[in-house]
Amino acid sequence: MNKPLSQRALDYHSQPRPGKISIELTTPANTANDLALAYSPGVAEPVKAIHESPENAYRYTAKGNLVAVISDGSAILGLGNLGALASKPVMEGKALLFKKFAGVDSIDIEVDAESPQAFIDTVARIANTFGGINLEDIKAPECFEIERQLISRCDIPVFHDDQHGTAIVTAAGMLNALEIAGKDIHEAKVVCLGAGAAATACMRLLINSGVRRHNIYMVDRRGVIHDGRGDLTPEKAIFAAIGTDKRTLADALEGADVFLGLAGPDMVSPEMLSSMAPQPVVFACANPDPEIKPEIAHATRSDLIMATGRSDYPNQVNNVLCFPYIFRGALDVRARYINEEMKMAAVRAIADLAQEPVPQTVKDAYGIDEISYGPDYIIPKPNDPRLLGVVADAVAKAAVESGAASKDYPGHYPLSSIDALEYI
């Protein structure tokens, strides 16, 4: 621990062997008979069965518990467009989280594509290998069309976590924060700094959660997005404020109930924060440095509820609260896609879990004597073992009830990722 973080990170990724994931065998391969069954001639039988009925791939192969984590490296977690190969450590990390938290096997795939359409075609051609596809670190606006086409072309769940995972966890925390602050979500005035993939998805899901579109001000590099601007993409135009004279972030924040930051460090001043409504809700989620540091925010306003994207402050907005369990639930009922009903089920499940008593194991992991629902605890901690059962259960039920599933609801969910494998 005396080494700097940079060296510890490099050591972690290189020792005791390079990378973070490996492949394990699930059947014996010790005898001549084992090998005859695993490969030739025995393997011919499941091949013929799958040819007769493609559904048999779920019975005789690992497809049903296998997710591809796929990127073109064009928007690597705050580092930008560094290319497909450079994204591999992040994609391996995602695969690690899938396995650790939900028992989902995952393979990382980095696509060096010359165009968005080439990326789409590549992914579509290999999609039948997997039970689901997690798109990751793909820049906007290309990510919108990439996801749209792949959902249309694939009969398995395709989920861009930078958009929808962020939105689900944000919405869950926001519902609880507004409740604690005593604010009506239907009347809350919301300012979103940032207009990329995550911001757009967050606003859409907040609208589905009850925020009214006319109460939203979205701010990009040029200022407030409004109906007088001629430079708006279709995704931005949806959120254009109508007839407003607000032009800057400072204008938008005056009297606002909610600030959601998905942009960059130190973009909100104490003066801007002071101009917000009483009991403001501030989600400053830029990583690693938020739009306003929590120490400054709390020194400026004693009445705010604050969340960040960092683990060293209360209320971390962390996608790991969501994506492993979204896929666990979707895979277990063989969902063909992930729809709005499934996303909202995850939102409600995460929000409700934060209101339940916290297990001692979670308190011990954080070295805290007491954790309870309130301004410093609006969303569950990432290591809460209940997330698997609660969120995956809600998603699986929603998939069945909304018609997205190809298989019946499993009935109940396990309490750990190891037990989860029994449900595949």
C-alpha cells in the first residue's frame, strides 16, 4: 500500500498473471471417455439437436449464461477515444463484475471498426454466440444508433450500460432523495449538466419516474438547450426548453430543486449552489472529480442531499448496483430484449432496498457502526448481498409480465452469485 495508486493498479492487472479473467471447465476432461463426449464423436449429438431446434443451444451449451462485453474504445471511462485495444482492461473489469456479483460468465470483445455500421455488422454476426450483449464505452451520438440497430437485429438482450445502467441507479437514488427532501417529483425542477449518452438516458428514465419534461433544463457546452438553437441533435432536441430566456448553467440553477452532473470537474460554483431552492438534491457524478466537491457543497449548503460517482463519499451512484442483476434476471427468463418495464422494475427495487435495514456484513465492510435510510444513505452499497435476489427477481418478473421473456419466471431468487448458477 506504500506504492502509488498507478503502480498498484498496474501490479493488480499483471500479477500473478496478466488480466483479470480466465475460462474454467464445467465438465470432467480426464479420461478417454470424457474427451470422446466433450469432442468427437460425442459432440455431434448436441450439434444435431441444435440444428433441429436452435433453442437447444440453451440446453447443451453455455449460451444461456454468457454475456459479451463489447466496445470500440471510443469513450473509455473519462479517458476518451483511445481505441479498441486500450479498452480491454475496462471490458475485462466488467466481466469480472458480472461473475463476482451475479454469477454471469462474460467475455470481453474489442472491435476495431472503421465505422459505426461496421461495428454493428460485426456484433450482429457474432450475437448468436451469447445470451446477452453489454455495450460499453461507445461515444455519443453513435451509441444511440448502434444500440437501436443491434436491438432490432438481435433476439437477445442488448444493453448499453453507460446509458441505461447509469440512468437506473440515478433514478433510484433520485426517487429516495426527493422523498427525503420532501419534494414532489412531479413539480421538481431538474437541471442536467451534460447531454451525452448517460445524460439523455437519465432524463428519459426520470421522466418515466414522474419528472415532467417542461421542468427539465439540459445544459451542454453551448449552454441551455432550448428551442431557439439550430444545432441540436435529435437526442438533444427532445429536451429543448420551450420559450425560456435561460442561457447559462447559472441561469438554469437559480431556484432549481435538482442538479444532475454528468460532465466534468468543478463546473458548479458555490454561488450557483446557493441559488438553488431549499433542500436541493445534488448528484455531481463526474469521475474522478465531481462538478462540485462534496466538502465545498456541504460548506455552502447545510440542507442539501448529495451523491457522487465516487466510493469515498456517501451515496455513490455506481452502475454495479444494476447491470449484473439486470442481466441475471433477463438471462434467467431468456428475455429477448430489455424494455422500459424491466428498467423501471430495477429502479424501484434498488430504491426500495435502500429503505430496508442494512445487514451487519455491509456495515462491517465499510467500518460503519450504523447505516440507515436518510440523506447519507439513499442507495444501497455495492457490496450488499441482497441486490442479486431483489433486483434480478424484479427484472425477471417484469420481463415475464411485459412479454419480453421466452421462459417462465423461476419463482424465487438465491442470496448469492454462487447459488445463482442453479437457476440457469
